Amino acid sequence: MAKERLIIFDTTLRDGEQSPGAAMTKDEKVRIAKALEKLRVDVIEAGFPIASPGDFEAVRAVAGTVRDSIVCALARARDEDIDRAAEALEPAAARRIHTFIATSPIHMEKKLRMRPEQVIEAAVHAVKRARRYTDDVDFSPEDAGRSDPDFLCRVIEAVIDAGATTINIPDTVGYTLPHQYAALIRNLIERVPNSDKAVFSTHCHNDLGLAVANSLEAVLAGARQVECTINGLGERAGNAALEEVVMAVRTRQDVFPCDTRIDTTQIMNCSRLVANITGFAVQRNKAIVGANAFAHESGIHQDGVLKHRETYEIMRPEDVGLSSSKLVLGKLSGRNAFRSRLKELGVEFESEEALNRAFQAFKALADKKSTIYDEDLIALATDQLLEEENERIKLVWMRVESETGETPRATVTLNVDGEERTASAIGDGLVDAAFKAVQSIVALPARLELYSVNSITGGTDAQGEVSVRLVHEGRAVNGQGADTDIVTASVRAYVNALNKLRSRALRAHPQLSAI
Ligand code: KIV
Ligand code: ZN
């Protein structure tokens, strides 16, 4: 018998972006949205259009790009929010409006200052307004986990009557335990008279480390949509991690009465892309996508896996798109092999020119590094995309000098708006000296808030992948760079972030101050 569909609603671009420091540019959001489409998520929540002009533009750009997933926009239960969401979603092939209002006593009294009857009225009005624009309307009673179940039943019955097709039950503050959250969902489905006219959905935050457990228990209790994010990115401790939910359901098909349409081989690509763009590195022992998730260290385990893989492995690394770092291409590989391997890895170039540039960079890397792994290819392709973003400031050349007992010095030449400029500086280390040289050329007093280096593969000739976060006048941007030379990678990342700060598409933080 065919299994029921479990709908995967990805909110990396909306709730994920609400992580302090994870703000993304429009182009970054579009890149992630394309990767999510390839992953075959059913719904992509692209943002909160009323929050800022930048958020509006990003939702519109995602709506104009994605074709195989429904594109969703968030809106408070207010006319202006819903109209703005609908406007941003105009170019979408399939669109959804997600409207919400808080239903817990503490939120209604202290935040909204509304009586329960007024909240029901506003919720019904919002759903009806959203239905003018689309017949796919998702309604969330915010802080449902701490709401009175009798009141929730009344609100949900009313909004389904008004046309809501998905009822999402947020555990906004990550307070519930798995058995409680599952009982809440079961109870609502049983008690709301018209519950059969909507899909019930989970939305769990990870404050107690229970977001995935809560979501899975709720699926067993009848929920058929899970709202989640790549790498569990999200407000505070994050949201339920998409990759964990999907792989738990896929691996335990003996227990779950439903399955997703996710192409799990795209999971690693999405995870790396989101980590790279946001600068939020994935912890090594994170389930599914951590560097150690499939590494067997103990002799007994290694011996067992070699004799029969399933002795210690419940999933295959290739099922999540892990290539086990095999040598894929070498110095003598041609352009076609390069293009088709990257295509298999989910990277496609928009023009022959971009492909040619990436291929030249590959040849240069192959000269420096004897073995080229899939991870190197992805970093290289990402670097080419970043180069395209670096419209105003480009790294031309640099030299660093370091000697025991001497102060490190760096000399950097940048091309700024078509003009080459050079500066030297000393610093506490080579990276510090190089950053100071760049700063003295660009003269933008941005504060460095994060600097992280990650080795892409093993070995001393591995490429280093650097993320930096710069903050200027309340605006935070992330920059990335990769190179076999860590100082060059660092300067590339710094220059990438400066380009974003200089870009005209200024955006405020997406989260509204007074929701
Ligand atoms: O956590 C939450 O309550 C939310 C809602 C806007 C759905 O993100
Ligand atoms: Zn949330």
C-alpha cells in the first residue's frame, strides 16, 4: 500500500534567518532556495516580506526562481502584512501565505493586549484575506505549546471554516516534551470537528534539545507536515533539523506510516551551503551532517563495518550525499568531466564563461594540490559564485612576511571600483596584518564579529574555508573564501563581506521589533 506523504516545509530562509548573525542577502537566499528545490522540499518559506524592503525583494526573487516547490511568505494577522506577502509571492508558480497570531494567555495579555475573542476574530479575518490571494493558507496559533487546548480548538475550527488548509502548531519557546506535544496534536485532530479539512503541522524549537523528537512524535500522532530548517538553524537554540527528521522517517519506515519526497542525496550539499553562507559551522558530532556522523574510530567498529557494513551503520553515507572523500578528478581531467562531476554534486553554472573561470581555478588548484576531492570542487564552485558577488572590491595580489621573533607584515593590492590600490600593515598575526592592510585601503570601519576556519578535507595541503562576519551601522554580513593558503582564504572572505556591506541592497535585520 502506498504510504501517505509527509510534507516537508523548510523555513531556513525565514525562521533560520532569525538566528542572530544569520542574515542573508537576496542572492544567497536564491542560492539556498535552488538547493532546497533540488532537495525536493515541498514548501520553502522564503521570508517575512513586511519586515523590510530587502526581505520583500528576497521573497520575490525566490518566488521568481523556484518552480518545483511551493514558495511561502510569512505574515502577521494584519491586512498590510498579508497584502505585502501576496505581492512578494506574485511571480511564484505555486504560492502559500502563512499567517499567525499568538493564542497563549501570556502572549495575548502581555504582548498583543487583546482579548481571546478579538484574537479569534483577527485570525479568521486574516485567513479570509489570505484566501483572496491563494487557496493555500497556513495558519499558526503562535505559542500553541502554552495555549489552552479548549481555546486552541475554537480558534482552529474557526480558521478552517475561514479557509485555512494547513494548521501549524508552534512550540514557539521549545517548552513541551515529546509525549505532551504528540498528545496536543492528537487531541486537536480528534476534537476539532472540521480537522479533516486541513493538514496538521509541527513547528518545534530546540530550547530543550527536543525539537526533532517532538516533531517525530507528532507525526506518529497524525501530523502530516513538519516545519524545519537545514542544520537546525533558527531562533535561539534553533528549529527541528530537516536532515534529522527526514532521515529518521526514511530509516524507520517500519514505524512511520508516511514518507517524504526528499532526495536525501542532496542533504550534504544543502547543509554545506547553509553553513557556508551563514558562517554557522556544523558541530563535528551533529547527527547526519556532522563531519564525524559516519566516521568509525574504534577498532571493533571498524572491523565490524569492514566485515558487514550494517553491523554499525544504520544509514549509508552515500544516502545523504557523502562521497566519502574519494579522489574524483586530477590534473589531466577535462572540462566535460569537471562539469559533469559538479552537476552530480548539484552545482550548475549559469554561463559558459562562469564554467570556464571555474575550470581555470580547478587547473590552478590541481597544480598546488595532488588530490582533488568532491569537497574541493564544491568550495571552488562556491568561490566562483562569490567572485561574481564581489562587484566593487577584488583581491589582486598579496604578500605576507613572517619570521620567528619578528612582527608579521602583509602587503595587499585590491581593485576598488576599477582602480588598483596597495597598502602594507603589521599585525598580531598574518591574518590580522592582512585584514589591517585591507581596512586601510577600503576605509570602512566594520567590526569583525566572527572569524572561523574549517579544513575542507584532511591533509596539510587541504583547502581552508574561512567565514567572517562584519558588522557596520547595525548591519551584519557574512563573507566566505577558500584557498590552500589560509591567509589568502581569509582575505577573500573579508573582501567578500566588504562587497556585501558596500552593495546598495541594504537590508535591515529581518525580524520585526514588535510582532
Ligand atoms: O515559532 C513560532 O511560533 C513561529 C511562528 C511565526 C510560526 O516561528
Ligand atoms: Zn519559529
